[in-house]
Amino acid sequence: TTVGDLGEDAAGRPVLVRGAAQAIRPVSKRMAFVVLRQGMSTVQCVLVASADAGVSTQMVRFATSLSKESIVDVEGVVSLPKEPLKATTQQVEIQVRKLYCINRAIPTLPINLEDAARSEAEFERAEQSGEKLVRVGQDTRLNYRAIDLRTPANQAIFRIQCQVENKFREFFLSKNFVGIHSPKLISGSSEGGAAVFKLQYNGQPACLAQSPQLYKQMAICGGFDRVFEVGPVFRAENSNTHRHLCEFVGLDAEMEIKEHYFEVCDIIDGLFVAIFKHLNENCKKELDTINRQYPFEPLKYLEKTLKLTYEEGIQMLKEAGTEIEPMGDLNTEAEKKLGRLVKEKYGTEFFILYRYPLAVRPFYTMPCYDDPAYSNSFDVFIRGEEIISGAQRIHTPELLTKRATECGIDASTIASYIESFSYGAPPHGGFGVGLERVVMLFCALNNIRKTSLFPRDPQRLVP
Ligand code: ATP
Ligand code: AMO
């Protein structure tokens, strides 16, 4: 039996349920409650010593002697509760006939799950009423992630993450993209930056892929007109921020462009509107569960995604009193401010900013035909933070060599990539999304570590 499926229609039915004993409350020698949890759902189990039910006082004592989080099997009959139950639990009880302990947890866990599941508002209310509750810090949570992951909010976060990934795949398959897997052990940097993890590959220097960039483009050269990939991305980030991980899940796409790189933006528009709709319509339980611990406003987005030029963005910031170097990049603070301004003016927290200065984009980015100081590139923002970078790519070896050199990259280190464009290569473009960032920002969570199962940041390699 699945706890989440237990409803009033099950009343009177015998059931056998395995779960974790989340809370154990003795009432008397003859009576106790055990709250049993499976995933995001809990059900209250009632033990009452009675000869009719075959429940002895020893069994009640045994149940109350269990340590929290022990795994138990409960055999019993579903019943309607005598008193109203909390809205967060199943609205039926199980009258226990038999209870077996399958595996005991240690008596005192390093994290108290009830504390780990409380919202900030609960802590504040408790403080005001003089009750002492202990907040569970981020590091403690991550040190004992196997316990921390059991909170309802965490169970919901990773179900949402799975839905985003699944929708991403579904959407691309429906648009005739082919799923690919590019190598993660590669010979050099793919983004031109220094943030690479270096290693030895049978005596040769190598590194972990910073993105599938060069290989997804070479797949286009290889005759696949549309490809996507879901895979790990490694960045040797050297600072601790709320939105950078050293390993994250990259959702990447690359496609032939027929006339204009806005064809890529149209794919992003369709993809994300589909993802947001799906989450809002089909993941209500998960979103409500996250909301209870980490309250957030639903994301505001338009049916047709807003596109603004980088210049318009700079102008909006300028008018609001923020001076930005017009040909420089936006820093984190400016991105956030622009997010707020766009929300006020256009009523959306999801938008595309395009036509970035060429100088702030990677070497493979196509310069604008009308003004090569700008580029056919874009970033996409949720709640004022970047979730996507993308662009049209350079598809001629001459220009690619020139741009690599201008960006300080020795073209000989990426010779096979550059040569791929001399064998007949179509105009193309694509984009990369960070899965953890999408979930973090859709749910307005304040830290990317919350949306990574076992996060890797500059300090953390275990667990
Ligand atoms: P990516 O670099 O992969 O595109 P990003 O969110 O870091 O993702 P950028 O446009 O490079 O986007 O950076 C935007 C701003 O974020 C930078 O101006 C800088 O303020 C900040 N930033 C970027 N990387 C880091 C980092 N590793 N540590 C601290 N701050 C960073
Ligand atoms: P970029 O470097 O902007 O672009 O990365 C694409 C997206 O990946 C996410 N991201 C990160 N997420 C967590 N931790 C990090 N350290 C981190 N760095 C990036 C962000 C970002 O928008 N090759 C290009 C994409 C392309 O043009 O196709 C690229 O890698 O959500």
C-alpha cells in the first residue's frame, strides 16, 4: 500500500504499509500513535491494546521504544479519524494489528527532522512565545543530507527537478531533437575560461568538460540538425555564491538556424512556458509543500516571452539611476535590479535579454551582421537571475580562428573543433540551462545548494 493513496474510500480495508516512524507518541500504557512516512506523505497509525484486535500492551510498549526514523512494517485496518487531523497528513488513520521493526535508526539522529522541516515563520512564532527551537544550519543539513532529504520540502524539490528535466526531454523529442551524450573527459576548456578541473588522462593533461559546447556544435557538423543533452557540467568555481556549483546538471540544445537566431529564442519560449504550465497545473502538491517551508509567490510570466535588447536593459537601469558601462557585462546586482524593473514595467519575471556586446561573450559567439561590436546572443532571466546563456555560433573556420585568437585562446588547442566547420557546416545556434538554477528560481529559493541532491561547491566534496 502507498501512503499517499490512502483516502476515505479505503476505510475498513486491511493494509500492510512499510515506512519510517517519523514520530512516536505514547498516550498511555495501552495506547500510542506512530506517524509513518513514505516520501512526501504521512499517515497516523493508532495502537490500542485490545484482545479483539490482537494487540497486547507489550506491543504498545515495543512501538513506543522504537527510535524515530526506524523502518517499520505496519499491518492494520484503515479507519476514519475521530478528531480532525493536520492538513499535511493523510485524512485517515490505520488501526494497527501488527507492527514489525525492519531496521532501527540510532536513538538520537544528528538532525531532528521536525526542526529541519520548520519554516522561518514557525521559528519566529516560537521565539516570541519563549519556546526554544533549534534551527538546522545549511552545513549541518548537507553534512547529513541523507536525513535532510527526508523533509517534505526536499522531497518536493527533487520531484519538481525531475519534472523539469522530464518536460525538457519531452519537449525536445516532440520538436525532433535527438538526445546526445558528449564526452566529459576532454582535452581543454570549452568556454575559454580558467574555471576547469584538470586531471591526467593516461599521461596526457586533460580536464572535465565545462559544458558540451564544442561537441554539441560538432554534432551539428555531424549531420544532426537538432540535438539536446542532459548531463553533468564541471566548473572549478573559486568563490562561494548562492548560485554557483562546481558540478551542476546542464540542459543543452543546439540547432540549425534557417533564417535568424530568434528561432532558438522561440524554442526557449515554447519550452519554458510548457515547463511553467506543467509545474503549476500538475505539481500543485509539491509546490504547496515547498511553499509551507519556504513561502514564495508564483512566478509571473507571459504566454509569449518578453524579449528586450541589452541596450534597452542598460537604458532602463540608467533611467533608474544605475550607471552601467554600456559595453560591459551586467553584475549580479544590476541583473537583479533589471529583473525588478522589468517586472514593474512589463509584469513578467521571465524574459530574454539579447544582442549582448561581443566583448562579454565567449569566442564562438556570432557577431551581429549590422554591428560587430554586438553579438547574436542572449541570456534568459528568472526573478532577476540568469538561467540560460545562448547564441548563434560562428560557422566558418576563418572567423572562428580569428575570434579565438582575439579572446586569447591558442587555436591549435581546439584545432579539431575548428576544422569541423571546414567540412560543410550549417548556420546554427543553441543554449545551455542550469537545472538547479531553474528549480531554485522558479521556487524563489535562496540557495542553489537546496536544489542539488549532493551539492559540490568549492568547499564540499562529501557526502
Ligand atoms: P555563467 O558564468 O556560467 O554564464 P553566471 O551566472 O556566473 O553564469 P556571468 O554572466 O558569467 O553569469 O556572471 C554574472 C555575474 O555573476 C558576474 O558579473 C559576477 O558578478 C558574478 N559571478 C560570476 N561567476 C562568479 C563566481 N564564480 N563567483 C562569484 N561571482 C561570480
Ligand atoms: P554558461 O556558462 O552561461 O553558458 O552556462 C549556462 C547556464 O548554466 C548555468 N550555470 C551554472 N549553474 C550552477 N553553477 C554554476 N557554476 C553555473 N555556471 C553556469 C546557468 C547558466 O545560464 N556553452 C554555454 C551555453 C550555450 O551558449 O549554449 C554555457 O556554458 O544557468
